Amino acid sequence: MLEPQAGRLKIVRPRLRLILATAGGMIAALLFLEGAVRPLATASPPPVPDPKADRLSAPIVTQRQIEEGISTSSYSIAGARLTGNESIPNAPVVVILGDSHVAGREVGDRETMGSWLERIARANDKPINVRQYGWRGASPPQYLLSAKDVIDTWHPAHVVIVVGGDDVGADPLNRHYPRMRIAADGTVDIVTNPDRTVRSSQLVRSSQSSLVALSRARFEKMLQRTPRFVRYHFQSDADDRGPTPADGEVAKVPRAEVLALSRAFGESLTIVYTAAIRATGGASPDPEEVRLLSACEELRVHCISTRAEMLARRNAGELFRGFSTTTLGIGHLNAAGHRLVAEEIWHEIRWRLPATKQIADR
């Protein structure tokens, strides 16, 4: 009577050993991949910028990524993107504000626009320190919300705000918080969402898996190409939008933003429009750029576009977006793009920088 059970045991035990061996092999493979990826990709995101808490002597956070190219980047614990250059005591400060292009995870410290601007200015007998803050997915309402902290903390000699087509379109009205509303008189009201507020002085530690972080980033990029109902089901950031604004409301955005930014930062402000110049096309300005530059001219605010210079240099073989691991001409600014933006900023602000300006080393 016991023989059938003994036979089954003889069959079950080898299967169990096979299952355990397979599971152990999979776990070992995942651990190996985690160990291989961790030196190349940091699990946690960079700290969210908090200009009020920032200091030149703030502790440094190092980030690594392989999503666009392969790079290592440094931030202050308060979220400032560092330049890799030594700071100059009591030198004037230029602050650069922007989105993920200014955060610059895709390039090294000395390849950022702020680093290039520091070195160019210093080589031309204008010693400056650059403090650059980039918020992922940000638009001008974020810079308006941070204006007082930037001014009170750094007393900047100049403020540069880097924008693109999305920043002067519908995004400031219905994308990531903070958003803005445009009043009947053209002024701007900032709309925040306390439920989604992140304390930017709090650093997210690298305690999670780098492999999981890379997988999540890849999944988010895939979701951006899926239908809206799929993105809604997965509650993706790619679909983090409010109601679609009317075309007439969107057309008011550039002028409202320029007016609000000029009032917040004063005459020290320069707005830089980074044109989306791909491998081909782009000779004609897009409607957002035309509206922005027209508003700047009307309101007498310093604004420039990188389109002409990007087109000229593209004819010489340069592309300013894309990396060795992505499609050239598309995506974030690469090292050449950061350098070009810095050179354009320098040409615009060099005449308005003081020769010296005493400011306490914070």
C-alpha cells in the first residue's frame, strides 16, 4: 500500500529541487544585475530644488544615470545643480532657473550651461558664481513661486530663466503643479496642490533598487505612447493634466508669463527660449516662440532665442539634443546644447554684469 506514495515522493522531490534551483538562479541573476547597474544608475531622484535652504557650502549629492547617455552629476542637498568649478568668495551670483534641461542629469558637472557660463565670464574678467535650479516637469509658475526665495537667498546680479515651447503653451495652465490662472487684466495667479507638495529640503535616500528605478523609468516612457485611458489606469505622470484650456487662453500664456516674471525678478531678468532644432527642419519659429518674443518686445523684457545659432551650427555638423544611447536631435540638451545656451546667455548679459559685487559667501 505504501509503494504508490513512495513513487510520488521520488517524483516530487526532483521537481521541488528543480523549482528551488530555478528560483535561486533567478534571484542570483537579479542580484547580479542590481550589482552591475548600481554603479551606473542611482536609485533615488535628485533632490528637489529649495533655494531658500541652499548655501554654497551645502553638502553634495551625487547622481548617476544611463537613460540618456551615461553621466555622473552633482547637486547640493538643497537641489542646486553644481557646476564643477570652485566658487569665488564675494563674487556676483547669476541664478539660472528651468526644468529638467537645467537640472542636467544627462551631462557632467562641467558640461552644464552654468559651468560654461562661469568659465566664460571668468575668462572675460567678470568673476561670477552660477547657481542653477532645475525642477523636473516645471514651467514658469514654479519659478514665480520660487522668486522671493531666490532673491532673498542670493541677491542675484542676474536671473536667467530657460524655457521651451511647452513652457509658453498649455502646460503652465493644466500640467504639473504649480499651475497658473490668467486674470482678466493679464496678471497671473499661482495654483498649488498641497496633496502633491514635496518638501524639497528632504533628500530621498538611495535605499531602493537601481534596477527597479530604471525599469520604472522605462515603463513611464512606454506609457507616454499609450492611449489616454491606459495612462489613466496606471495613474502615470504622463497624464497628470487638468482640463484642456481653450486656444484663446493658451495664446495669452506667453505675455502673462513675461509680465509676471518681469515683475518678480525686475531688470535683472533674461528669458532664454531653447528652440527644438532636430536633425532637419526648424528654420521657421514656432507659434509659441513668436508669441514669447513679441511679448518681450512689447513689455521691454530681455529675451533671446537660440534658434538662429542652433541652425547655423547645425549646418557645421552639430546637434544639440540627443545622446549616444538615444536618437540624435531629440530629447534633453546634450553637452553641445548646454555650451551653446551658455554662450548665448553670455552674449546677452555680459554688458549688464557688474565688474565686482560684494556678497557674503553663504
